[in-house]
Amino acid sequence: MNRQSFLEKNLTSDVMDMLEHIYEPTVVATPLSDAGRSLMLLPSGEIREYGTLYKAHWRDPNGQRAYIASHDCGVSWTLHYDHGALGACLYLPDLGIYLKSTSDESGTYILRSAIGPDDGAPERIKISDLHYFCQLLPQQCKDSGRIFFTAQRKREDGINLPAFLYSDDGGKSFRITELPPPPRHEVAFPHKGIRWSICNGSEPCAVDLGGGKIMMLIRTSTDFFYQAFSEDGGEHFGEMMPAPFHGTNTTAFLLKLSDGRILALWNNTQPLPEEDHEAQKPPLPQSIKIGYWEDVFTNRDAAHAAISEDGGKSWIGYREILLNPIRNAEDFRYAGSRASNDKSVHQFEAMELPMGKVLVSAGQNAASRRLLIFDLRWLYEAERKEDFIEGLKNVSTQTYLKSIAGSTMEDVGNGHCSYNRISSAVMLPDPEGRYRDYPFIGGKTDERLMHQTRGLVWNFPAARAGEVSIALRLDCASMHVTLSDRWFNPTDVYAPMLSPLYFEIKKEEVKDGFFTLTVRFDTQSGWALLLLDDQQIKKEKMKDCLKAGLSYLILQCEPSEATSGIYLKELMKKQGTVTE
């Protein structure tokens, strides 16, 4: 019996209709815990997401263990106390047992039960004297029945070694394959300091590609995840190489679907360049200055998904599935629950649902994390339109207020490696008098801000060729129109030069009032054209980008002493034909 059949038991006509009405990512609940190892499926078709209630602080050992449960394929959820000892785990139908890994300083263990997550005393089997931590939930290879999970081990020098742990005897014993650490971040332009890099190579994830082939993704401090492949079920891995996913010090997740396709979940984002840690005020601890910890996270507010039909060789989509609900919060450092150390939409878990849907748990902290469902067909869309009828819901506009950097969970409120924020854009009445609000990017110079640049970032389905049109009014001296293959902070002044393509538009080059700029691009030929109301005005040679193509529009302007900026009416992305 496969796991999809568990869920199909609960497919009443009402549930089928509700699932049918879910297409784009739709939030269905707030998880009780940060995503990572809390989501499971029972043979009855019940889905559980585990966590803790009533914790006063993230280090508080107290609290009530609990879970939320769904009996209708994730559409609705109810809260329950947890009286078992296993929590989220893997059910193995062929063996009739449940498995979960755990560890402490005494070693690494497997919890094994024939009862399930409500078992108060599961069997505890030691599988290593070494401490392998940050484990994901066990999985099972479809072809061989091999059970595996990923974890990491910290060497005495603080470096993390990615690890693949596997069992061929139903989880009674495990063998371990350790991989070397991936390359670390090095200080180079535009950085003035080191990133969190000593703990490089942490939180790996892996997926069974079939036929003994395993794909592993590994978190790094560089601008990319790294990947490695095994041809023998994880006993040996080939050379570690940059993956086709941008991402820095964040955690990915890979899910094999019932038809063999692979779903990737990650943060396709780039943080702001590192500041001079010696000059930051208040003074930072030495551990941050040398890269053992982070000073601030500025790349954890957008979550992405892509799908592969060829075992990870190529990917489709690169679409935002969730933006941080508090990404513009003036009190970001204090918002949310103190029971979670971070506030982000990084870290993931996922489960395939019937009718081509997927359930995803993403994020950290009750203020940010969400359970959501979307239709896999949504990843295959080639076009997108944004008319701002829902305001700024579908774009990133945050800019950062001058804030304390570093982890200050113990000292100041609820802040942890975070800045307070305000939005670079607001909804204002149409300057030409129509009864309509439009986004306005800009304002005046504001000494409260970390950076004066104002911007708006919009995601569209990844494409190697196409056109992006912007209906706007330019009420400032100039602006940048940037197309990229990853999310940048709206205020990142380096986004244009670090992206494959950008145009500078000056006020004297365009007309007064609203007009339309269109960028036609072809990553194969390497050229892009800029059109003003369908008339070509510029041509630019593109820099290299990911094989999947471009997926982001970034609009930026600089404020002045008087209020100035950009009014937006509509954004549109259309598919094009690659010139081979």
C-alpha cells in the first residue's frame, strides 16, 4: 500500500471540491513548530504537524507537547495535546513500524515502534556513538526499501560534515556516509566582512531518484547551495558542485512525487552584502566577526518551489510560494512568539496530496511560518500579471531601519539576527486623478534607514526568453530596471550589477504621465531590448544566469530632499521563444 492511498480514504466529495478550488499557494494553517521534522502521515490518512504550546522562551524546557491534525487532506486542522513519546515519524507499511531519529551528546539513536506516534515507550536503538544532529525525518527508497535520513556532525574545529545515514534491516542498524564540507564564503567585493561560514555544510537534505541514485542538497555560506549525487544508494557520493539554486545559509527540502518528479523547496534569495563587523554598533561579539555566527539575516523572507522531470538535471518554476507575512514590520525584532528563535519563511517540509496538490510547511516562528497547499500545475505557468488589486501582497518592498545586529535574544526583546523594517512602497491615489490607488516607490531621504535606496521586487515564472512589461510613471530623476534569476533585497544597491541584466532609465528619456516599458530578453542569444510604448530605445548584452532563466523584476530609485519616486500601474510577464 502506498502513502497516497492513505489520503484517498478521506476524499469525500466535499474534500475533493475544496481541493479542486486550491490552485495557487493557499495558507491553510499556522504550524505549531518551525518547519523541518514535524510533519507526518498516518495509515488512517490523518496528517499531523507536531510542536509545543505555552513556551515562554525558545530555551524554555517546559511547555505542552501538542499537534494539529487534519482528516481531510490538509484542508482543515484541529488542535490536540500529544501524550506519546515519538512525535512526527515515518510509517513503513511493509514492516508495520514507525521510525524516528534523535540524538544528544551521548550519540545518535533510532526510535522504533509498532504502535505509532502515540507510543509512550518506543524502542530506543543506538546507531552511533557520534552526535549527528539536525536530522530530517527518515525516508524509504521505493526500489530497494532502503531507509535513510540526513544529518550533520560537527568536527572539533567547528566545521560541519554533511552525513547520509542508511539502513537495510528495517531501521535496526545504520551505516553512515560523511561528505566533505563545501567551500566557505570569502570576503570579496561587495562584502566588507565574513558571513556565518564556520558552520558551513549544515542541514543537508536528500531524495531518492530511483535506481539507486540519490541527490543531496547542502546549505552553504556561498551564494549557492551545493549538491552531490550517489549511484549506489548513498554509500558513496560524487564530487560536490554548486547546485542550480541560489541560496545562502538557508535550508532546502526535496520531495519525490508519486510519478517520479522531484519538488524542490528553498529560498532563492541573496542577502545584503556583509557590513564591516568591526565598525558595527553596538560592538559585535568576536564569534560573529570571525564567521562563527551571523550578524543579521536579510534573505529569509521569500520561499520558492521548482519541479524537475529529469532527476534534478533541469528545473521548472522558481516561483514564490510564500512571502514573510511580517516582512515590513516596524517591530520585526519584537513581533511573534518568543518560543521560536527566528522569524522567517526558511526551512521546509512537504507531503504530496491527492489530485496533484502538495502540502508544504514553511518557516520559523508563529508570526511567519505557515502550512499551505498548491497545485503542481501552478509551477508550469509561463505568464503572470500583477495589477495591485490586492495592494502590495504579492511583492517585496521592505527596507531596513537602523537596528541592533547579532543575536540578542537574551538581552533585548525578541530580536535575533534581525532588523526592524518599513516598506519602500505605499499605496497612494492615482496622481492623474482616477479613482484608484497605485503603488508608489520612493519618498524622502530618511536618516533612520540603513540604506536610502527604495525598491520593489516581483517574481514571475522562470523563463529563458520572454518579455516583462511595466506600466509606470517616473516622478524622480532616474530608476533601475533589473531582471535577475534570484530575489534581492529591494534596497540592495548592488542588485543591478550582480544580476544578468539591468537598464538605467532617466527622466529625460521618457515622457510625462504613465507609459509602458517592456524588456524583451533571450538568455540563449544573450541580448535584451528595452522598449518605450513599443518603440525600442536600448539594447543590452546580458550576463550569465541560471539555466532555468530569469525569474525576478527589481525596480529601484533613489530618494531626494523632496518626495519623489515611481508610480506603478501594472506588471506583466509573457513567455517568449528561445533563439537557438
